[in-house]
Amino acid sequence: MKSNCYNDLEGRVAIVTGATSGMGREIAIRLAEQGSSIIINGRNQKRGLDAVEEIKDKNGSAIFIRGDVSIPKTNKTLVEAAIETYGRLDFLVMSAGELGIGSITEIDIQTWEKTIATNLNSVFYLLHYGLPELKKSKRGSVVVIGSIAAFKVFPNHPAYCASKGALTQLVRQVALDFGPQVRINQVCPGQVDTPLLRNSVRAFDNPEEIIKQTEEKLPMKRLGLPKDIAEMVLFLLSDKSSWITGSSFVVDGGSLCIP
């Protein structure tokens, strides 16, 4: 399954959360193609096992750990599984996400708390348990999947925007404390064609029209694809980005350029 684009990713071990669909799945598969072993995490058993099977069919190595990363114990289990199965941990990719649609007066407290727990607290949990192992790697690297919602706001997404904005500062702070042994960066996608995006536009009365309008407004005239994000993630995990940490990279087809 080995591809030659990023030779230094071969033989490494990665945990990828939110890896049963969309960007997370694409990242996991692309990492496996480079020769990394993957701990795939998500809540959907069938999709998780399907991703593992796809990787193994191409002679890659992966296991699936089902669990909700908004729960601290799930993250501890992921790190333990990496060490028990592969004997090391080199990379963390946090791609799990929750929308929490509803205005600040309409959204219920449970939805707010679940969105913050999934988008923000889960990153803390996995860093808390995973960073000690990444330090042993000497070349540990973390990529947090944020959003352009860290830099602009969207109607009826208060919890989502708040949680994604907080990730930007968390990434900077962890970079300060854990360099040079571990690097950490954030990728902030724009409108990528994933199940999460399709659910997000339900906040509007005309979701399909919003998709079409978005494509027309973007300078690149199309929605992003999961592979667009995966390519940036692989670069940031690899030694090709060895002097990059604490940074946020917008990959949005020019969305933030729109007046």
C-alpha cells in the first residue's frame, strides 16, 4: 500500500478520530497509503470496520476502536490501544465534529454542552493522554481539524463557532509548551462536501440552494473535497513541515476572500 510521496510517514502510528466518514476517513486512508498504521475512531461500527477493511485490502495496517471522544475514557482507550497494538504513537489527528445547530436562544443546554464536548473538550482529552507518548516519539505531530468558523460566523451555529474559535488558541498554547519534541497545527477547512456540511446547511430554509450559491461564490467555483484537506494534513504531519508549529492553515477555496 506504500506510496512514495511522504517517505518519513512509513512505520509511524496515528490515531485519527472522526475517521468513519468525510475528511477523517480520507485522512486515515491517505496516511495508511504512506505506510502509517492507523487507529481509526468513530461512533459508527459498520463504517469504521469498512474503513479498516479498505486499508487492509491494500496491505495497510489499521484497527477500529468505537467510541465517543467527548467522553474522556474513550481517548485514554485510544492511546492505550496504539501502544498495546503497535508499541508507539507518533501522530494525532482530531477530526470529530458536532454542529449544534440553533440560535443562542433556541439551542438547548444539552446540545450546547455536547457540541463543546465533541469539538473542544475531546481535543483536550486526547492531548492529555496522548502527548506523553508523542514526546517519546521525538518527532510527534498533531493536526487538529478546525474550521473557517474560527474566523467568520455562520447563522445558527453559536456552539460550533465558539468551539472552533477556541481551538485556535489551544493549538498555539500547546505548541508553546511541547516544542520541539511535538509539533501541533490546525487545518481550518471551508465548505468541504461531507455529511457534516450537508447537515450544516439544514440551518437554512433552502439547503440545496445554499450549496449551489456557495459553489458559485467561491473563487474556486466548487466545494472542497476530503482529499483537499487530507493533503494538507499529511504535509503537516510529515518532516517536510518540521519548522511549523502553532499555526492555523485555512483550506477553503477562497471562502474567506468573499466580501
